[in-house]
Amino acid sequence: PFFEGKKGKLVFGFMKPIKDSTDIGFSQDLLDELNELRVKMQSKFPGVQVTFTGIYKRKLDQINAMQSDLSYSSIFTILGVAFTIMAFFTGFRALIITVLPLFVGAVWALGVNYLIVGHMNLISSFFIPILLGLGIDYSIQIYSRFRDGFIETKDYEKSLAESILTSG
């Protein structure tokens, strides 16, 4: 249905798509098609303004804002962790040993999230900082105990076994 304003300057159109707004791919395709129609309409009728709103648009805006914010916060987190580890352990090797397993685990977690949910939502986006925080804490404990044990014994296997068995 369409509704027209009293002076004929506003026209409102309402539509109910066939799929749910939680289907992000569908919502993106829908808004892409509507944007193509807007461009055609504005080229045919200069001066006409066309805007979209509703749950489908808001969900996409939320997803895009969340992904952007998550990107920035992840970059700052990674840099902060890297700087802290390099400053505390005074070496690049410590950074690789502590952070590499953490990021492999984070990539796995994001992959499983994508397979199950299909996109990042508000709830799943909060798990990334928690996962990184707890993961780096455990990595630092193991590396620190391994390093201390190796300084004492000069035995890689014994130091590694002891650090894994006594950490956490």
C-alpha cells in the first residue's frame, strides 16, 4: 500500500518481504535492488528523494556498524597485546609463541560462528574480546613458566611438560 501526504509532496510505500530480517544475505540483496530502483527513479525524476527504513535496513546498519567497530577494536587489542608481550618478555619469539595459537583459535571460533549463525550478531561479537583476553592470559602463563623452567633445567621437554601441567 501507498499513502500520500496532504500536499502531495510525500509518498510512503510499505512492503513486507517474504523472508525474515534475520536472513542478512536476503536483506542485503533486497536493499541492493531497492537502491537500484532508487537510482533509476532519481534519474527519471530529478529532485525526488527516496529513503528506506525498517527492520531490514536497521539490521544491516547494525551488522555493518558492529563489523566496523569490531575491526577497530580488534586492531587496537592486537597491537596492545603485541606491545605488552614484547615489552615484558623482550623478544619477538615470545610474541609468536604466545599469540599464534591464540589467533588460530580465534579464527576457528569465528569460522564455527559463521557456520552456525551465518554472521556476527551482538551476542557473538562480545565473545571475541573475552576469547582473546582469556586466551592470551593462558598463553602468557604457559610461556612464562616454560621460560622459567628452561632457565633452571635447560631441558625443553621437561620445561614444556611442567609448564602445561601446572598452568591454568
